[in-house]
Amino acid sequence: MHYYETTQNIIHPDYNPTNLNNNLAIIMLNVVVPPFVALPIQLPDADTTVTPMHRYYGFGITEPGNMNSVPNTLKHGFTAEYPLHECRQRFGGLLVNNNTWCGLQFNTGLCHGDQGGPLMHFFENYIIGMASFWMEPCNGGTPDVFVRIEPYVNWIRTSIN
């Protein structure tokens, strides 16, 4: 595993820790990460195609309830889109809004340590969302909630330039 120092953390100016609205930040590193460690990822645009399945990645615990089960390698899973109106019914309208994306998978899902991990287009190399939250217990058959990236592309580009 590689570790890098950060030079700046840019939290979205409208982040609300109470309802997790605008739950994203940019972490600037002190060096360019070499391609054998991580590849660059593209931001979505207005022409981004939607697929029924997406990939997600993270270093979250692998055994729900066991905070010592942190993996040494990056893990991934696949998730299908879960209807936003049904996700709102489960979590409430304050936590789930038009800037969130919900996914549902079986016997796998987000867990402690996965927050901020990417939700990727299934076939292409661009980011759809970032892991935000889930309902306990992890892998419990409830939707995982991601922050959609497309509404924040202008803020991201302005912040990194």
C-alpha cells in the first residue's frame, strides 16, 4: 500500500454534516501518483451514458461488526441502481435528494472505511459517484447511498485549477 501526503483538503462549501448534503471533498496530494499505483479517472459530462450496473471500490471492513477486518488491498463490488423514490422512503428526503444515487446489491455493499470511494461506470473509466453512507448492518440488504458527481463537476474543476 502506498501513502501520500496531502497539501490541501477542500470541503464543499455547502456541506451539511446533519443531513450529509454536498458530502464531498477534494484531497490534493503533494505529488503526482504514478500510473502503476492508480490511474486517472474521468469526470462525467452531459453525454455520460447510464448503465444499469456500476462498480464501486473501497478499503472498508470486510466483516460487518469487526473493525479489525480492514483489507490490505483495494476491494470492489457491483451494484444496480435502486429507484431514488424508494431510497427516499427508506432514508428520508433530507438524506436522499436529487444529488444522490442509490445502489442495491446482495451479500455485499459499503461498510466502514468505504466512504469517499468511487462509484464507476460499469464499462467506461469515469466516476458516477462517491460512497456516502449506508444503513447498519453493512451488507444488510439495504441500499447504499452515493453522492452523484455530475452536479459538482464545475465546482471540482474550479477547485483543482
